[in-house]
Amino acid sequence: MAQHQGDFRTLVHTPADLANEYLAWAQYIQENEGIKFGIKSVDEIVTPMRPGQLISIIARPGHGKTSLMAALARYHARDLQKAGIADQAIVYVTWEQSAEELEAFFHADGLYSASDIAWGKADLEIIRSQVVRRGNLPIWIIGHGIGRIGKKVPTMTPEAVLGAIETMQEDYQVKPILMLFDYMQLVPVPNFKDRVQRITEVPILIKQLALRIGCPAIVGVQAGRDVDGRKEKLPELADGQWASSIEQTSDKVFSLWRPAITDDIPYIELADNRRYEVNDRLFVLRLLKQRGGIGRHTWALHFDMATLKLAELEVQQLGIDEW
């Protein structure tokens, strides 16, 4: 991101300036609850996500990185919508899918799934009715779109993403309050041909981007294959491919596991010594790192990926719709 330099004076904080800036920051923290998961048991342990923070989510392919990030995006976008806030939005940056493919996640409500769209089985009349509602949901997507094939588009480097977000702010007067990046290993970084060096650089660049824009950034991270050979298939910090910088740069790190797609067993037993029935909606979330707070905790949650609804198991069993 070196080409987008700005004013170097903004990096200098005199003692007097910083004292006032710190006071303003402390007041901001008290007056703004930050970005939460929206799950009571998780929010009791995990401190709110704050401007400039980097949150990494590590998982093997198919275990819910994109679905969880899409669910968080939609959850907080609906909060903005309910509050009638028109000048703030959620920004989802994708390298893995086209903008249209990702959009299918935000239409998920049980009437059809992303898989139905992929097979061409979704009812177009239902899609038309949902498109009207979706236009009012403040989730902005940055990525390549099938509908724009043939147009001259930039390579999606972190610098280009910054330029796109600044353009969004200038042209539409909309500020991101949360950014999501899917996923880390696909982010192109100029001048780094060696893959290890490139992956090491990406967390630092996304952290800088979060600090420049002034909102938290959540990034998906692909875990290595070693996880597949373990009894408990929750990735650890070292499982983010080649990326000790993920551990060093991230303010919070989570890992994900869907036991139903890895093990043909009736139940699992986690660190809390409780048994959980294995089914398609059992979703295990583990906090691996958190600056300034509890650094390890595990939750067994209910996650319906067709509707992007996440809940505590006990709440779901009582028939309460937490999201």
C-alpha cells in the first residue's frame, strides 16, 4: 500500500495531542458498544470488535468461513437498517467468488439456498421479490462481478480495495463500520513472488487498511491439511498456512469446525466435558486469541447455513430465534 502515502504528519502524535486523543477514544468506547457476535454466550467472553482491529477466522474448506462472515455481515446490516442509519454500511471483499455468487448468501431465508441458485432451481418470482428488499440492506460488495465481464477492472490488491472503499465514501457518503475479507490466501500482493512472503505480508496490509478506514476487519484464513488427521478438528493458531504473522497481527483469532462433514459419529465431546449430538447444524467455534482478555474458549452452536441463522444450542432447542 506504499503508493497511497497521504500526509506523514498524521503519523506523529505529540504527548499533548495523544493525551486528548486517548481521552476521546476512551469516551468513544463507553458510548459505542462496538461490533459483537450477537450470541449471548460468545459476547460474554469476547470483547467487542473495535475500529482498527483485525479478526481472523481459521477453518478448513467447507467448514463455514464464508457462511459465518456472511451471517455476521447480514446481522449487523439489519441492525443498521432497523436503526434507520443511511450513511453507514458493511463492506464484504471477495476474491473467492463473483459478486453475484456471494450475493446468494444475503438472500438466504429458507425459501431457497445458495445451492438452489447454483443448480438454477430457485423460483425467479421469489428472487424478484427478494431483490427489492435486498436493495435496502446496507451490505456493499467489493469484487469482480460476472455482470461486468469485458470492462476494464483493476487487480484487487489491498491498495485497489482501499481505493474502492474511498471511492464509495466520496461518491455515496457511506462509511464502513465493518469489513470482511474472503479469504487471506487469495489476496494478491505486488512485489512478493514468494508465496510464503506474500501470505506473511497480507495480515499486516489488512490491519493497516482497518486502521486507515477506521473499522474492524474480519478475514477468513484457510487452515492446513494437518487438521484433518486429528480427533478434534478445530484448527490452532499454527494451522493458518505459513502465517505466524496472522497470530502476531490479529487482535482476535477464531477457529471453526463442522463435525458432520468430517466424522461419522453420533456425538462429540468438547473441552467442557459435555456431549453434543453430531448433525448438519452443529457448529463448533473456538476463541484462540484475544488481546486484553480471555484467550481460549469453545462454544457448540446451532448454525443453519440455508438461512444464515446462528444460535446457542439451548436457545434453539427452546424454539427461540436468536438471530
